Amino acid sequence: MPERHVRIAATGRYLPGQVLTNEELVARFGLDVDAAWIEARTGIRSRHWMQPGETTSDMAAAAARAVLDEAGVEARELDRIVLATISPDQPSPATAMRVARLLGARCPAFDVSAACAGFLYGLDLGAASVRGGEERVLVLAADARSRFVDPTDRRAVVLFADGAAGALLVPSDEPGLHPVALGAEGRERPGAEVPAGGAREPASHATVDARRHFVQVDGRREIFDLFVAFTREACDAALAAAGLTLDEIDLFITHQGNALMVQEVLDALGLPPERAVNDVVHHGNTSSATVPIALAEARAAGRIRAGDRVLLTSVGAGYTFGAVVHRF
């Protein structure tokens, strides 16, 4: 029996309508810095935040509709929905179940929690499902980090944002999606975390008073160094699995967490800016959604042509990391 290959048939993204510029953020939260200070340290000028009443599942469903519209596929035709998120609507059940209901799908649907590398983890699971016989697998990533920022924490407020995006995986006669290279290294300092609200530290008056339900971020230099190291490891593994070199990659998309961090990765790999995506300026850090948002926008802008090889990679809290090559 011939090998069953997998390709991305369609992509799509959703960004909330509320756009906050640096100036608006400074005014709303009374920050002790100005807009220029924020941009100089993050590369961000504006970000999208959800409206009151909007949820992670709403964003994921909107992104899913964009993917399905491009593919010309009905939700009832889906064989599986995989949603990467660390901002679920609630602890249980899976947010993917509400997404399926909003879409009108009736198929297996579940969440994956791998922080900013979640979309890569989702692609790995989705590709395995297609190789195993399924025809249409929807891989989504959605995060609502604005709901977890402490308004008194300047660093978190200026960095994190909301958004969703995804891709439809289908069988292919030729290799499209090469094997996904994944990794994880559990560290005492995970890079970023929301300490309370789980089984280890259930919600209580004490955890709320201590502000332990907000995201907490480690020192920037430590995060940058580990991000570069894990990105290099993941990319080396993904390129080896695809039988390619970095010189043969047409477009490089890494986690859009901070514009300066993206540039450090490009410098470390020796890649010029024109061969990469750096869209943090208008979106901020949307966690698991940064890579698929960048992918969807690059395709929509015509930056990816038929036959192009795109290298996707990300590093997330924990630490989780991954990379994959796709030939379009």
C-alpha cells in the first residue's frame, strides 16, 4: 500500500475587533512608561483584545469558519477537531467541544495544552490522524491571554494579546507536511505560568488575594536564551526529517512572542528578515495562535507560492518546542 501523505489544504485566522494601541494601553492602565518605551522593548505597537462576553471558543470557531470557507468544506464533513489552547473557556469540558457545537460538527474534538508550541503539537496529532485514514482534520489554536494579565503587571499587559487561527489537513499524493519534530524539557522555572486554579493550587480567597491567577513571566534574558536554543534544536530535527537544509527554506515562521526575540532567532540562524515573518508589531503575543496567524496572513498576502517550503517553529512555556516543514 502506498504511503499516505498529508498537506495543509486551507488556513484562516480571526482577530478580535478591539484594537489597543500602546498609547491607549498606557492611558487605560496608568502605566509608568510611554508608547515608545513599549515598542522599543517588545516591537509591539498595537494588539487585539477580546470584547466583554467574547470567549476563546468564539474566536476558535470564527477562525475555523475562515478555514472551512477557503477549503469549501462543511463542518459536518470534519473527521476530527484538535484545539491548542492554554486559555480554555473553563477547566472542563474541553473548549473544542463548544467549538464543534458552534460549527455544527459531530466528530471527535479535544484540547491540547502545550503553550506557545500548541499548534505544532496539534499538527502532529492531526497528521497522524490523516495518515491513519481520516480525510479532513481541523487543527486550531486560540488563546485569550488578555483575560489572564494582571493590570498592575506592566510587562504582561503590554505583551499579551488574543487571537485564533487554524489549518485543514487532508490526504495528499505528494509529501506536503513533513514529520513534525517535537520536544519538551520540564524546568523548575517554566518561562511563564498561571500558578493557581488547578489541582495543585485550587482557587481560594488566598490565591485570588495573592494574584496567582494571573500569568507570571520569568526574566527576559533567560527566556530569550532558551527560546533560541530550543528553536535551533527543533529546526535542526525538522530539517533532518525533511531531508532539507535551511538554505532550501523559502519562508521561516517562528513564534511571534516579541519582535526582539524573533530577530535574535533570525540572527542565530543566519536568516535575513525578508525570508521570515515578524508580525508582532500589530498582534502582540497570542501564545499558541501566533504561528498559524502568521501562516494564514502570509498565504493571504501572497508570500507563499505553490512549491514553496515553509518552516514553522515555536517554543512554549514548560518548556515545549517543535518545528515542521511544509511544502505548499
